[in-house]
Amino acid sequence: MPLQKVDINKAYRLINHGPTLIICASHDDVVDAMIASWVCPLDYDKITAVVDSGSFTRSLFEKSGKFGLCVPFFKDTALVARLGTTSMHSDKNKLAGVEMFYENGVPLLKECAAYMVCEIIKDAKNESEFDLFKAKVVVAYADTRVFEGGHWKFENLDDELKTPHYVAGGQFYADGTAKFEEKAAVIG
């Protein structure tokens, strides 16, 4: 899979279209990954993520101070569903068969469309009251088959290489239709 480094000031584009994301974290050689739908850009190089206080993955990134974001491919919705319905609290083999690699000491799932490594910006009030975390993106990568020149290339891809959007009840949608509006180009 050909990865390219993404300019930190364009990293927000990796998640701005609203895909279902995988958050990965580790601490003391314990690794976990979970699904997160409520992750969004806060600024060009910052994101927010809402992660429930009972989440095992949250307990790891609260201790380590960092986490990874993976943008999966649509072809991996079965894995996305598994990570979203299985907790490390009850199944210590939750990640059996899942291949990982590390960037800046943070675990990431192999074979994803894009990646971000994030460092938590401490905000105790928001974290405890709203389960809301702010983080700074320290490095970002994307698969050149699907993201190039700071833009997604979904319109010419098979559905399997698009990113999944989870709705509810096991239903996923794939991104894919592009339309360019000249007047909107000044936004970014």
C-alpha cells in the first residue's frame, strides 16, 4: 500500500467528509482499537473526539497521552462492526488477526485509507463532563490510491476503496460522488 505523508495543515481533510474512524491506543504493551463516529476537525491540525468514559481504548490513551486515528476502507466494514461491538473489557482476544504497525509509538491498523497520530491537549472539564477530547495531529499519512494532492479521489474508485459511513443498525454507506463548485474553492 503506497503511503504519502500529508501536510499537517491539510490533515483535517482526511476526516472532514465524516467517515467512521478507528481509534487505536496503547499503554504498557496493552493495545486496543475502537470505532468512533464522533470525531471531527477542530482546526487544520487539531481534532475533537467524543469517547465514552467506559471505553477500554480511552483508558489507554488517557494514560499514554496519545492515540491514532485510522480511516478504514469500505471493504473492511466487517472489521469496523467487530471493533464497534466488542470490548477489550470482555474479550481480551478482540484484536486477534488484526495486523498493526506503529508510528511515533502509536499503534495503527494496517491497510487503511489514511492515518493520523494525535497528542491529547488536556482539558479536564470537557473530558470528564462531556467525554470530549481535543488533540493535536503530529503526523498524517494517506494511501496514494485514494488521496492525492490534498484531496480524496473517490469518484474514480471501486466502492471497496472508499471510506465507510455508519448510520445505524449495521448499515454503512460508501463515499463517492464528487461535484466541484468554483466559488467554494476559496475555502480550502
